[in-house]
Amino acid sequence: MRCMIIVSCGGCKLMRIRPKWLFLVNLNRNVFLIFFYNDKRLEIVEDFSYLGILFNYNGIISKAKAKLVEQARRAMFSIIQKSRKLNLTISMQLHLSDTKIVPILLYGSEAWGVENLKILEQFHLKFCKFILNLKPSTPNCMVYGELGMLPITLQAKSRLLCYWSKLLNTKDNKICKILYKTILHLHNSNIHTSPWISFVKCNLDELGLSEYFINQKVTNLRHFKSLVKTRLQDHFVQNWNNSVDNSHKCLVYRMYKKVHCFEKYLDILPHNLAKTLCKFRTMNHSLPTDKGRHYNIERCERKCTLCDKHSIGDEFHYLFECDFFSASRKKSVPKYYFNHPSSFKLDDLMNCKIKSKLIKLALFCKTILSKLK
Ligand SMILES: [Zn+2]
């Protein structure tokens, strides 16, 4: 029989969670206790897996999160392998991630979602950058922008708040409701500060839904769920717009990326060309504007060295102006775009949905990227 001892302060308690497993809680730091069950001495372990969550003796959930990431990593490799074999579209791979990887990462997050979720966020972004073949240094706002994706932390918050609403509607004699009411009472009386309750209150306040917490009542669960989801999404998109508008890395990106949505070219184009165009759009290149950043050269000095125009070597210059690529440009881009080019025309070209036009554009980007390696 294995058990876990959680050391805290106070007395000593024995909890029977399931007939098979026992959780023993030693509440006195200074006394070493030996536990017996049916005359058998119980083994003391540092951590214990219960219902898929790894509980640690110190109550810290970081080991559990690391374990979930490890399990999700196995699912990720399997999805990547199968996606390559079956030549699945990017949107299909994202769908598989949402249905197979995210549920693993967020398993039980209704209880521990108040913790720092950076490790999960990083893993999820790593997967997205991997399927798009992007550098790890690619700005996150560009990844979220190209995939029209929401951060995993938002889903964790939504799950936790929905669980809270369900808890309110649970029968009073259920143990989870009794515990919730007890913790809420202790929290409101300033006897014990509950991070879980503080998290619920704080997030409802941020979403403009304070009245639900004040009244401790959610009558329509479905309406509450959709309200939470919409508000969280609205908040994120607002922050995403701010990031794109204010990031110095997004100077050109914001000319053609104005709406947070999945970019259709990722599915329209063959994989290799979709990845090339994605790299060009998201600064995964060695254009002077990006290269100069590594050498701390002022942006206005990051000039194109392939022509005599002394222009800044950015995406706009190479797509529409640079004389070095004149011949390729004439073959790949309709004259309308590079004849009196403008940010409006760049936006129009980059958001084109016609496959033949997109293929030519991606091939032109490929030519530019291979020259500016
Ligand atoms: Zn040039």
C-alpha cells in the first residue's frame, strides 16, 4: 500500500478517498508519524498519482504540469508523424491539437488552473511553430495571428470559471459543495485566503461579470459559459491588436494582418509553399530589416544591398521595388501591384485567396528568401 504524506501545521488527519487508496495528512511538522492500515505499515512517498494528477508532498503542482506536458509531447509526436504520412492540412493539424493535445495539457485544470501556466503555453506555441516550420523566436502575436488561435491559458480560465458555475448549482450535500462553501466562508472572513476563490473573483471582475460572484448564483449555465468564452476572446483579441500595433517587429506585418483569424493560404497552398509564404510574412527570414536587428543597426540604416535605391530592405521593398528581382517580379506579381505600390496594395496581395496567384506569390517569396539567406 502506497500513500502520500502532506506535511502542514496543526494536528493529524486521515482521509479515505477511495477504498483502495488512502491519503494521509500529517499536519504536525515536528512529529514523524508512522501510519498503519490493516496492520500493514504504509510507505511514505514524495508524490502520488491520483486520478491522473501527480500530487506532491509539498502541495506544489509544477511536477504535475511537467508530467502532463510530457504526456502531451508523446501525443504531439504521434500527431506530427500521422499528419506527415496523411498529408493533413494545417487546419486539420490544429483541430487534432485542440482535440488530442489540449485536453491532455488541461486535464484537471479546473482545480489547478490558478497556477502559472507558462510551461503549458510554451509547449503549445512550440507545437504551432513546429507545424508552421517557424523559428522559436517568432513573435507569439504572429503565430496567434496566422493561425487565428487563442492561448491555452484562456481555455484553462474558461474551464475553471465554468466549473465554478457548475459547483454553485451542485446539491448542497455533495462534498465538493460543502468544501467550497467552507473555503468561501473562511476566505470572506479573512481567516484563510484561497487562491482558487481569489482567481475566480478576479477573473469575473476583469470580464465585467462581478455580479455572478457577488450573488453566488448562475441560473443559466449555457449562457454563462458562452458569456465567459466571448468576453475572454474579446479581451485577448484587443490585447493581440495592441501587440501587433505596438511591436517594432510588426511594422510591415500590421500592414496586411488586421483581423485575428486563420489565414486561408495555409490550407490553399501546398505545404512547402504555405510554409515559405508563412516564413516571409512572419519575419522568419534574413532580410536586412531582420538581420540588422541582431547587429543593433538602426532600422533606417538596414538598407538593401542588392540594388542602388538605398531603400530599407524590408518585405515591401523586395516584393514591389527592388531592381534585383525585377525579372522574377514581372513573372510572379501582376503589374497593378508594383506599379505605384502602396500599403493598400500590399494588404490586397497578401490577403489574396486565389490559388494560382498565391502559388506565384509564394514562389516569388521563395526566390527572395533564397537570395537573402
Ligand atoms: Zn533593393
